[in-house]
Amino acid sequence: VQLQASGGGLVQPGGSLRLSCAASGFTLDYYAVGWFRQAPGKEREFVAAISRLFGKTYYPDSLKGRFTISRDNAKNTVYLQMNSLKPEDTAVYYCAAAFDSDRYYSTDSYDYWGQGTQVTVSS
């Protein structure tokens, strides 16, 4: 059972990135999937989540309109599209899967975690 996060990199302010979270060893569409991020010296922060049944999406108010989470069940993958990136978006981004919880904002709800991918927003 593994989650693999990828797609991070260095991008200029105002740019975009799309992160991917690919699952192996289990069927991701049976799980809610969340993205979190952690900047140096800060706690892990909720970024986005997508529910397992109807694909309902959740975001903190601070990120609504810039970030979009989606899933492709055929590819067993969840994506995070990030637009209008700012230097304060710089962090390691993690994806996680939760089988039976609707507390998507909480790290405690998740059963499996990916290894993280670094996103750096800088000119």
C-alpha cells in the first residue's frame, strides 16, 4: 500500500503547478483524499480534500479559488491544481487517504500518507 506524491518544483510567483497523488496496492476511489502542506517551523496545514463517494471538494477559505482538487479513478490518482502561486505557498505538500472519516481537515483522519513533494514559489 503506497501513495506517491509528485509534481512539485520551483515556480515563479503567479505561476501554476499540478501535483499528483498516485495510489498503488489499493483502490483510491474507496477513500477520501486530502492534501496538506508543511512549511519549515510550522504545523502541517489542511489544503484540500475530496470525498470518496460523490467527489465533493473541501478547501480552507484562504485557498478557495486558487487551488482545485480532482480525482481520476481510472488512473487511481488525485490531483491538486495550484494557480496564482505565492511565496507563502512554499512548503512540502503531502497527500493522504482516509477510509472512514469526514473530518477532512484533520491529519488524524487519514490512514495512509505519501512521502511529500516540495513546492517552492520564488522569483
